[in-house]
Amino acid sequence: MGAEDLGDDEIDLRELFAALWRGKWFIALCVCAAVALAALYLRSAERKYTVSYVFQPVATDKAMPNLAGLGGLASLAGIALPSSSSGDFATFKFLLQSEEVAAELMRDEALVRRIFAREWREADGVFRRPEGGALNSYKASLKLLLTGEGAGDYAAPNAARLSEWMRKAVASSTNRDTGFLTLTGESADPALIVEVMAAATAATDRLLKERYVESSEQTMGFYQQQLAKARAREHREALAKLIAQEDQKLMLASKGDNFVAEPLTTPSVSLNPTSPKSSLILALAVVLGGFLGAAIVLIRKAARS
């Protein structure tokens, strides 16, 4: 019984390959058609380039003095002790794509018009909902049918929309070994991404600088009070180091240079388009065309038998 099953399987496998061989020209035709469609898409697809921008902390981490007991006193006084440079750098990364930074960028009307170019009506001087074709209408109707949610009311570009656009257009990553922050973005207009990265990082650094300058006097006053009360030598040395560090950061802030992060390199743009990936799309077209042709051949064989 087992030998007969093996024989039947072998015969079926031979018939399968025979059917595929008989339909080889049809399969080849399907592959050619898939490659032609892929080539047509590649010829009309928008070419996108990758932009990369690397930043490093302004100050490297140093050994913090022993602050035993000061943290509790500072919290009771309503004062936050200064964080390390790594903490400032993490805050910089978090604020970079926030609505607060986006609100700063909204002041540049020319930049906002370039970002939301599809919505800007030069003749009227206002933003309007972009005109959608038949495909968008079909999508909206299908969404309404499936989810019951229609198209929402149009909202002109604002800080919330710009922040969402930045999160989609610009990705950030931190190297664990070096601690450098890398911003990357892919766009058909790399100059726009470079300008957005430069404006966003400058606005973020400026916000952090302004926050520090506002709170520095209160923090320095707290340190001076604790220094006058301190009796232990270790506490006095620790407070002296903290005052020196705060004074150094205040000097950096007042100089007008980068406060938390500074560019390590200039923005780099890929020489060749990185999207769409032509080789990958053509390879997928060959595979999918072959599978489609083989499936049709086998279905026809099954229908005849």
C-alpha cells in the first residue's frame, strides 16, 4: 500500500512538471507582462533621496559629585537639580518632533507652504483641502462603508499637523556606542528635508537654552544657600563643583553657540535615488509573474480533468 502511494505521488509530480512544461510559453508571457508593468511603474514613480544628519552632545558626561541629601532638599524647595548631558540630549531628541518645536517652525510661512504645497492656493493666498481624484473618492466611500467614518473636516496646517508630518518624514536614532544622534529622511525634495532638519534642531536647542537660562538663577541661588550652610567638606566640594558646572553651562548658553547638541557633520544626501528600489521591484515582478502563470496553467489543467 505504501509503495502504491509513493508511485501515485511520483506520477502526480511528473504530471505536474509536464503540465508546467507544456505551459512554459504562457508562464513566460506572464513573467514578461509583470516585468513590463513593473518597468512602467518605475518609469513613472517619484524618485526619493535619503538625507542624513548627525549630531553629538555639546558636553561629554563627567563624573557627577556625591549629592547625597541635596536631591530631597531641592525637591522640597521646588527646584530640579541639573541633569547630565545625556539627559539633556535625550530631552533634545524627544522635543525635536514635538508640537512645541513645530509651533516655532510655523512662524516660517515660506517653509510651511513648501511642506504643504498640495494644499496651498497661491491665487487665493490660503490653504485648502487638496483636490482628490476619482480614486480618493472611491477610497473615502469604501472607508465610509466599512468603518462608518467619513472624511473629517479640513484643518489648515497647524503645529499638530506639522508635528505629525515631521514624525513621518524624519526618523531619529541614537548610536549606543558613540551616543551620536542621527536624523534620516527620504523625500523627492531633499533640500526641503535638510531645511526642516536644520530649522527643527535649531529651534529645539534654542528652547532648551531658554528654559535653562530661566531656571539657572533659581538653581544657582539654591546652591549658594546650601554652600553657606554646608559644614562637611565633601558637601562643600560637591556644591562647588555643581556651581562651576552650572556656571560653565550658563556661559555656553550666553555665547549663542549650540547648547545641547551640535552638528557632527553637514547634512548628506544620497547620490542616487534610494526609493523605489528598481532591482527589488523587478525581481518581485519576475517571481510574481512566474507564480501567476504557473497557477493559471495548473488551474486550467485541473478544470480540464
